[in-house]
Amino acid sequence: MGLKFSKASDFAQVFVKVLLYGLSGVGKTWAAASAGADPARVLVALCEAQGRLQVAQSNPQATVVEINSWGDWLELQKLMGMKHSGCSGEGCDDCRDTGLEMRARFDLLVVDGYTDLQRYSKLLVETASDRPRNNQSLREGVLGMDDWQVVGNMMLRQFSGLRDVPIHVVATCIGEEQQDGDVLRARPYLQGQAKATVGQFHSLVACLRTRADDQGNVERYAILDSPNRSVIAKGNIRLNAIEPVNVADWISKVLGQIPPQVDAPSAPEPQDNQDQDNGQGSNDEGQQAQEGAAS
Ligand SMILES: [Zn+2]
């Protein structure tokens, strides 16, 4: 026991955990599978066979493992050395030294996606023998409130395992969107506690969307910060509130491998730069501290 003090700059490596969510067809699988700095060191846990095409197109060098049940997921979890139910982490006899081989082969684990894992956990809960008695009489496929809480809690345990595993993670999730006058409301489609706390388990949470430009070309973009909190999002001081969908670029910026964009030579007018500097004045200290930590 005893507290462990260390210089932030001495951290051997920091791992980024990204959640991409959005409506079906917005390009989540594509964006996630192409998020690796080295495309050959990406492992895609594919929970939905339909994603095969997008993975093959966006990153043909990726290794794909198909996850067709909760049991498959638990097996992968073990191979990756993720924390399991009842794991004490460091010094746990059940998982000591597991995951080393897998994590030596990959830099990035893609989980595509939470929606399917949630579906697998729902199947498990439906058939669980310790389910509350009243819920047994519900029609097949229908869960009671407390059943959904169990599903939410199962997902929370996965988030926590993914947060703690020493590898970059990019996960996808179907999103729910609603246009409320001028306000867009969007959030990942998750149950119970998992929905409210998803941001605590991820370094970045991005809502992916598309828009058409004047020529009718479809442009993909990501919302990483929502000042009025109407869109569930979690950004980073090195990223803009709206970013192009280039997750590999986000990760390297967050890790400090690319200078912040304020210094980019393409910045148009000197005056613009000054405005930005003024606007960010109050953040200077935080930014410097972060840069120190990342370099
Ligand atoms: Zn363990």
C-alpha cells in the first residue's frame, strides 16, 4: 500500500479511449477501423457481420475477430487481459500476465460496437435463472425495468475494463438524435446508468454526423464539444468542437504528437490568430500543463 507519486511526463504511455456514436450509416465502422497510426496493428472486434465491408474498405490490413455472442466477448476480454468480473487488477491471480501477447501484436482495439454487445447482454439477461420472478412472465424479448438495469450494469463493467486495458480503444455505438427547434439533441443509445456515465469511461466522445455542401457532396463531421450539453460529447483542449472525422489524427493530437492547430501555417489572417489567442487566454496554463505532460 502507500500512495504512488510520479511526474506526469514520466508516464510510459497514455492510452486514448474514443467513443464514436451516430445514426446508422454515418460511417462509424469506417472511422473506427481507420483510426490506427499503423493500420496493420489494428484489431477489430466485429459484433455485426454487416460491418465487414466497411472494415475491408477502410482498413484492409486490420485483423478482424468476429464476436457473435456475449461468450465470444468474454473470451476476447480474457485474451486482451481486460479486467474481468471480480478482478482486483494488479496482482490478480486469475489474469496475471494475460493479454501481453495480444497487446504486443496490436496498438488499437476497435469495438464495433456497444449496441451489439448490449444486445448480447440482453439475450443473456432474458434467459438468466436469477432474473426477478415477475419478469419471467413477460413476453419473450421483453425486459422489466430491473432487467434493463442489469444490462446497463453489464455494459458499465465492459466500459471500465476497456478504460483500464493498456491499449488505445475506439468503440462505436448507435446514436439517438432529435431536432428540437434549433437545438440538436443526440446521445448514444445505451441503457440505464451506462448512458449517463459513458463520458467517465472515455477520453473522447464524438457524435458523428453528415451534411451536404453546396455541390451536394456529403461531408462527414464530428461534434466533440457541445456548450449547451444538448449533444453528449467529450472533447479535448487540443481538438476543436467540430472536427473532420479523422480519428487517427485526433489521437495523435491528444497525445501531443502534432502541434496544436492554432500554430498551423494555413491559419489565414494574423488578426484571426490574435482573436483566438485572446479567447483562449484563460486556458493557457492548462494547455501548457498538458503539453508538458504529453511530451
Ligand atoms: Zn483479474
